[in-house]
Amino acid sequence: MGTIEVVRAEADEQAARYLRAAGNVGLAIGLLAGGEEVALGYGETDKGSGRVPDGRTVFEIGSITKVFTALLLADAAGSGEVRLDRPVGELLPAGVRMPAYRGEPITLAHLAEHTSALPRLPGNLGATIKDAKNPYRDYGVEDLHAYLNAARVGFPPGSGASYSNLGAGLLGHVLALRAGEPYEDLLAARVLRPLGLADTAIALSADQEARMAPGHDAKGEPTSRWDLPTFAGAGALRSTVAEMLTFLRANLDPAATPLEPALRECQAPRPVAWRRRIGVGWPHALGLAAASLLVQWSVPVPPGSATFLAAALLPALAALAWKGFWSGAWAAAATWAGCMALWGSQFGWLPAGTTLFVVVGLAGLLSGYIPPTGRVRLGWQEATVGAGATALWHNGGTGGYRSFIGFIPGSRVGVAVLSNSANDVDAIGLALLGRLAAAAGDGPKP
């Protein structure tokens, strides 16, 4: 029995569980193991249609587009057209200012790695939304440039990973400006056609439109597609499970493709200098802590009371919101030490210290900063699956679709999962990837 047949029963079970949940409509799963591959379809392309998705059904793949944008960057860098460490501002039109941290520029690599310190979304996006079901449609290039002119970053670029749709969209935008052609045309010429991906596109042909599965929101109601004219590089592509398997095969065997150097560049781990963030915001943190302690000392604040806890927590919360995780940690430590000095160990340690460090720790976990990310890739995310194997993966989500692709470098296995429902499929993809690795005998990879 082949590797895929061993895993197919689990794919059937995972799909059945997903489709039993309210709101989920259809699912296509692609499994790749060595020379074997299969595309499996479940549910319906639309409620009541009776049509089961298959390998050629077209879905929005959302943020998986970011992997292709990073590959476009790596290819351009490999040909000498740009450098990975080139400042983004050098590719923007005259009159558009790229934010920097104390003179340190954000580079093209920072955008692809999600280490730019740019926020997830531009602050002026909300003002441009005319249709909540298609939120990026009316965000124009002029809006992006206006945001950049006013933007600030609070951390050294390259010092921490923080996922940014803004950064990926900006990367696609500046690469298109550099080449002097639209992002979709540039991507097709440099990445899609060389890899044999004829069914991956933004604008669809009549045949692809006929194969497009309508999207459904989290409750299973029909919803509109997303258009991302300015942020195309962040999530505008549509594709099929068959094409995603072709793309995964290229990543598993780069030497068999014309984009070998670029594929390998995207898979290579890149260090994150997270220790450079430790000193960010400490003066602000100490000032907030001092203000809290002054209030506690000068105004009757019963130690151990709710008012006392509020006064002790406020500096850490304000520093977290203002300057980030490390500033919050500095504020918590300073406030704790001050409470110990003012009130002694009984009140300083139990209500103040424990609560402060629980709050800061939870904030770090929720923000993804704990543990600090030690390495990143161009485009890809990293996860451990199965018995310790390192997988490279990315997911995607738009108003009516969810997607996942992943593979284990140095192995023979990959998984693609596409859904026309707005409920996550990551757990399915990661579980099947680990199961495939175990069935194929591919052990942990560095």
C-alpha cells in the first residue's frame, strides 16, 4: 500500500469532521508523497449544487500569495535587479517617504520576512472601506503612499517577527514599480509560467470562472470575493489544489525547476536579532512605573485592594500598548520592585508581582513574542509537525475562503487544503502533513 493510501482514511475523517461543523460547505485536499499525489474533494462547491470540489476547482488562496511574492523578490535578487537588503524607500516614487527607526531603513527582505515592524494593516484602511465584504477593494495606491508618509515604526527592523499584510502588499507594490509592469503580469512572467502554473491567477479566464467555487462566510452564507488592487502581493491569487501540488513539488525538488536559486533562498532560515528589542521603551516604562508608585505613596491606596492592583497594573499595560512587550516587562519589573519597597513582601509579591508577570506573560504569548522568534524565512512560516519534523507552511483567508499549503524540506511530502468556507483548515493541513511524514518514513529535519 502506498504512502498516500495509508493517509487517505485520515484525510476522509478530517474532512468529514470539518464539514459536520456549521458553516462549512466544501473542501479540496491534495496529498503529495514522493511520486504519488492525489486530489480529494468533499462537500459541495455551493450549497445544494451537488457538485463536489476536485483538483481543478478554483478557490481564493488569500495569504498564500505572500509566498509567491517572496519568491518573486528572491528571483529578482538572484538576477541582480534588486538586493534583499535594499531599502524599500529607494523604490518608492519621489515624494513618498518610507518610515524608518532612528535612521535604520526597512529593507525588501524585512517585508518578506515580516520583520519590518510595520503594523498588520495600514491605519487609514478603515476610512476607505465602502463594502465590508470586500474591504481592500477601494484602498488605492494614493492611500498607501499617504499612509507611508505619516507612518512611524517603534522597533528596529529585523528585531522581531510580526505578521504584516501591509508589508507583503507593499513588497508586491514596489517590485511592480521597479519592473514597470503590473504585479500580476510580473508574477506570471517570472514565477507562475516558469513553474508551469497556468491555473494560478488574479484575473480569471472564462473557463476558470466556470470552475470557481463560490465563497461562504463563517456561518455558511454566500459572500463576495475579495479584490486587492493595491495589496495584490498580500493575498489576491486564486488557484486550485492541483496547482498547489505542482508548487509544492517544485519546493521539494528545486533543482528540477528553472527557479532553483530563488526557491532555495526562500527556504533558507534567516536570523532575527530579537535582543535588539530589549532596550526599546525602557525610559517610558520606568517613567510610568514611577508615576504609579508616586500615586501609591502620596494617596491612600490600601495595599492588596482592587485600587492597589489597578495602580500596579496600569504602568505595565500602558507600556505594552505604547512601546511593546519589552517596555511592558520593564514597567512590570520596576513597579514590582517599587511595591516591594513601599509595602513589603506580603503585598509586593503576592498581589503585585504575581499579577504583573502573569499579565505581561499572557500579553507576550498572545502577541506571539514569547518565545522570541529566532529565525524567519522569506515568505514561509515554520512549524514542527509529527515527531519533530520542521515544516514550511502558509495559510490564507479571505471573506469566503480558507487555504493551507505545507511541506517538509528534504522530505518527499506536501499537503494542500482549500476551502470555500471562512473557517480555518490549518489543523487539517498540519495533521495530514505530520501523518504523511510518518507514513513515508521522513524523520525530523533540521
